[in-house]
Amino acid sequence: MDSVTHIVLGACVGEVLMDKKAGRKAMLWGALAQSVPDIDFLNGAWMPLTKELMAHRGITHSFLFTFLSSLFLALVASRLHKKGCNQHVKMGFIFSH
């Protein structure tokens, strides 16, 4: 998938999982979460094309990275948006009060 597709899909998932009170914040967090695994494109500037293509699906596309990055993003989002939503984000899942 290209970057635009990743961002749009993440924004749609964020919109579906969060309630209407979250609004555009949900779309922003969804887009960010969906784009994080492709951070490995930064390595491409220092690698030849053949090695870059082999390394693209490395650690950033693993289950471990997904789990750790979702925990980190959930922690940051819950601290930034404590007052704004009726929901708490814990361990990558969304729980309503």
C-alpha cells in the first residue's frame, strides 16, 4: 500500500472505533497509528535499492513492533486527551465509560 492509502485507512478505522465526541482527533490518531510501521523508509536513504526493498518488511512490520507502538500511542493519546473524550485508551483497546 502507498502512504496515502495507509493514512486514509487509519483515519477511517480511528473514526469508526472512537465516538463522535473525539471527532477529528480520532482520525488523526488512526492515521498516525497506521503510518508508524512505514517509518523504516528513513533507512532507504542510506541503503542501496536492493537492500532497501529487502529491509522494508523488517522489524517495523512485526507483531512485537505493532504491540509496542500501539501501547506507546495509546499512552500518549490518553495523556493528551484526558478531558476531551469519555473514553480511555488502554493497551491499544478503547473502553467506554
